[in-house]
Amino acid sequence: QVQFVESGGGLVQPGGSLRLSCAASGSISSILAMGWYRQAPGKQRELVATIAIGGMINYSDSVKGRFTISRNNAKNTVYLQMNNLKPEDTAVYYCNGAAWGNRHYWGQGTQVTVSS
């Protein structure tokens, strides 16, 4: 069993920045990759960014150049630095972990609202 706890969401103006954190606990040795997804009202959950054990990183096209995913293995934490935020970035952001055996674990989400 793995637990993720997200933090760092909030309300910002367009062009502003936020840094999301996801702290993992439990059977974290089974995690092969971690990442961030988001879900806006009326839309399906979509990939934002992932980072694998070997260091491979990928981003959705909509956030490339603006968002940066990173991790601190000692703290079992993954981060998402979000710069130049746009209203269309408004969503609930979820931390995700992919484990051996095609298992996935999810946090409860943190709200990000970008509005003037």
C-alpha cells in the first residue's frame, strides 16, 4: 500500500507560479515512476508530467517550457514547479505512482485555480 499527499495548490493570477509537492509513504520501494495528472471540470483526467526511476521525464505538450517536474529521493517527494500559469491550467492536480504489476496509486488531489 502506497499513500500520496499533495500540497501547494491555491489561487494565482495568470502569469503567476506555484510549486506542488507530493510526499509518498508506505511501500514506496515498489514505485517505478511518479508523476502529475490533472482534471478540469467536465474533462477527463490528463497527464501533466512523469519522472521514472531511471530519470526519464516527459511532459504534455500544453505544459512544456512552463512546468518542471523533479524529485527528491531521500524525502520520497516529487515536485511540480508551475510557471507562467494560464487560466486553462485550472484543475485538480493529482499525484500518481506506477508500481510493478501495472498497479497505480493516487493522491486525493490539490486544487489549482488561475484567475484574474
